[in-house]
Amino acid sequence: MVEPNQNTWPQLQAKLSVAFNESEFETYFKNASLKKWEGHQMVLEARDPFRRDWMLGQSDRIQKALREASQDADLLVSFMAPSEETLQTKWVVAEKLVMPAPLEDRLTPLAPNLRFENFVVGSSNRFAAAACQAVAENPAKTYNPLVLYGGVGLGKTHLLNAIGNLALEKSPDLKIVFITSENFMNEMISVLRSGGDMKLFRDKFRKVDILLIDDIQFMVGKESTQEEFFHTFNDLHSQGKQIVATCDIPPREIKLDERLRNRFEWGLVADIGSPDFETRVAILRKKSESLGKPVPQEILEFLSSTFTNNIRELEGSLLKIFALSSILNREIDRALVEEALRDALKVHSKPVSVDSIQEAVAQRYRMKLTDMKARKRTDAVAFPRQIAMYLSRELTSSSLPEIGSAFGGRDHTTVIHAIHKIEKKMKDDPQFSGDIESLVQEIKGMR
């Protein structure tokens, strides 16, 4: 069991940063503190009563994450808030029930450090980031609505926060609400069950300048929620107010009410793909620099080759390394990395090399392994070979010339062409993108 000491809370925060999304961590855990830990009893102090209430609602998830982090299966976690006289904030969080504070006094629960300046832009997210910045600088004047879609942990929530932060910086009087579709539904249900005033609920979301709503796919099957949001959407759009939404797949593929699905396609739909190797390295470098803790280049490259598809997992691995380095007062080297990430590396334990990628792709597409290096150009050979080149760039630290050499001495421009072709097909064909993800898991030995 992990023993409590002055460095314990950063270590626990590192685990929470992986278990919860960026916005949740920044809003609820970053400014929380470990008030007490004796035996199997732990007490967390939230920044204010509203965040304490949210933690109570998420107590099962929090307790599970902290039990794993502390290696104490019997750990019990409770939550408290500072006394009223010590509170230094007037935030009224959008996820909670309608509060009596007037709308003009409400501040949005935006994570202050999730900004465009610390969002690393690469080929997989450049268009989405540019669209978000345009919206933040001129709400409802460019793309309205703006819908971002992509897999878990690729930065959608970061961009939502970045929009809100930049918009407020330029126009401090803007009224902005940021909420998940699940919490929108929960709040509506709570108001209805308690006999509350639905006008207050509707005003909360319809009298704003920018509505940022995360994970709209959770509205699927919730007819009343879709109906309420449909009218909210119409009201805001007719007033010339900005709407930004995120989802995990293209809106046209979400089984929402047709009227609502069409609304989301009125504006701009931008996808966010998995970051390439260089972008992953840049993300880690920027993260380490922001924390004032330089990390050797070979460690950045090792992490970028190991955690390839999820930025949250990638950054979480770095936080775990920093926590252990601080606790043990040791320099960051390969031995420390392997100790800090022991469990995660077991999951990613199968070594990934160009050879192993070629073997897996050849087996999947029922072609001869020797054809990976042959000069054959038939579609049955050339297309799988292009997939293998793409995966070699994504999953290994090999340079373009090195990859070309491994595929029969091909020029690096041939590798670039293959990468672009596969990236485009993944963008245009969600089923193919899923097949590639399945292949990645297979290569990594996760299945």
C-alpha cells in the first residue's frame, strides 16, 4: 500500500488525470487537496461546495481510481468543502441544478489552462484547431454550429475549453455555458422531478452567447432530452448565438432524431484524428516544459512510440513519471519510466517494430510477407503495403528513409504518399478507420 507523505497528492492526481477527462480533472481535481489520510480513510477537500457536490455524485469512479493508485482495496473516500467564509470563488457550475444566483453573476467551469497556446497542432487536428480559433475570435460569424468529432482522448474537450477561454479573453462580458450532454439531461430530469421552474432551466441555456456541449452522442435514445435540446438549438441559432458540440463519430452516423441531426450538419463538421509520432513527441515536450521538468529526448520518443492513440493516456504516463521521480527524488531515466509505468507497459508489452507490423499486416490481408519488399503494384499487394508503411510511421520511431529501406529500398516520398493515402481513407471511411484501430491493438499485443 502507498504510504501517505507530502508527495502523495501529486501521485494520486496523476491517477485521477487518467481516470477522468481533461475538463473534469482541471475543474474538480487540480485545485482540490488531500485533507486527511489515516488508515483506510481518505478525505478530499474540494475548492467549493459545488465541486464537492459533483465529487459526491462521482464518488464510485473517484474511489475506484484512488484505490488503484493507493493499492488499497479497502480505501474509503469522503469529500468536504471549505467553510463559507474561506471561499474565494463565486463560480456557479453549469453541471449543477439551477442555482439562485443571477445569470450575469455566473462564471463558466472552464479549465483555465486548456487554451490554444498549449494545444499542440499537428496534421491530425490542424483544421479543427483553426476552425475553433476562428469561432472563438468571432462567435457565430464563421461556423455555426461547429461540431468536432474524434476518438477518446484526442483533445476535443481541450478545444472546447480553449474556445471559451479565448472568447472570454476578447469579450469578458460574454455569457458562456459549457456542459456535457449527459449533465444537460440530468439537470433537466432533476428540475422536472423536483417540480422546479423549467423557464429558469431554459433561460440558463438559451440566454447565453456561446453554448459548448460535449459528447452529444449520449443523447441517443433520450427522446425528451433531444426534444428539449432541439428547441434550445433553434432558439440560440435564431438569435445568432454560437453553438459548439463534440461527439465521437460523425453527426450523420449518430442515431439522433433526424431534425436534430440535420441541425448539427448546418455548419462545419471537423474531425480530429490520432496524432502522428512527431505530434506526440511535441505534446510531451510542451507538457514537460509547462511543468518545468525537462525530459530526455529518448524518453519522449519511447513514450510516443508506446502510447500512440490517446493523448490523455500519453500525458497521464508523463504525470506518473513525474510523480514517482518526485517521491523517490530520482532523475528521469529509462529504469524510472519502466518502474512508474509497470502496469501500463504490460498492456503495451509486445515490442512494435517494422518487421512485426509487416508480419501482422501480411497475415491480416493474406499476402506473402516477402511481398512487403517486392516491386509488385497490384492493389492486393500495394494497399496492404501502404497500410504497413503508415503503421510503421505511427507505431515506431523509424524515420521515413528507414521505413522506405525496410520496404525494399523505397524512396521516402513513396512512404509519404502511402501515409497520406491511408490517412485520407481513414478520414473518409469510419469503418476502415476502425479496422486500422483493430489492427493496431493486435500489433501491440492487446488482444
